[in-house]
Amino acid sequence: MNMLQMMQQAQKMQKKLKDAQETLKEIEVTGECAGGAVSVTFNGQSRFKSIKIKPEAINSENPESVDKDTIEMLEDLISEAINEATKKAAAEMEKSMKAATGGINIPGLF
């Protein structure tokens, strides 16, 4: 195999990887607990998308006492905390990968 063929194969593989990443962005997976009282949704790239909390998760004995604004505020606070932790984790991963690769930027690695 000559150098040109290797480069063409590498370009094809890079396109397939990019296509796979785009597909994974569109996939949604949801985890639930407490019989669906709390559900969290991520995309196929393990990125947080949303959290939904039902009133019975906050007050199981009297779910009617929990107003919609309280639920939305709690969902927003939890979402913000998850997004902040995700950013910090990504920064640590990038820092660790740069150390492992000696600072060489390898496309698609991070």
C-alpha cells in the first residue's frame, strides 16, 4: 500500500468517526429511579441534557403540596451543578491527555 492510499484510508476513517459522533449527539438515553419520579437524560456522547423531577420525589406523602415553580427551580439547580461538574471533568481529562501525549494535539482524542 502506498502513502496516497494510506492517506485516503485515514480520511475515510476520519469521516466515519465524525459521522458516528454526529449520530451519537442525536441519540437520547434516559435513566429513571423511584418508579419514574426522577429521570435524567443524556445524549449518546454521555453529555447531560435534562433532569425531570415529579412532585412525589420531593414529598411522597403529599405530592400536591409541591408547586411547579419549586420543581423547576430544583431541576435548574441540579442541571447547573451537573453542567459545571461536566466542564470541570472535561478540563481535567484534557489536561491529563495533554500530559500523556506530551502536549501533542491528536485530533479526536479530546
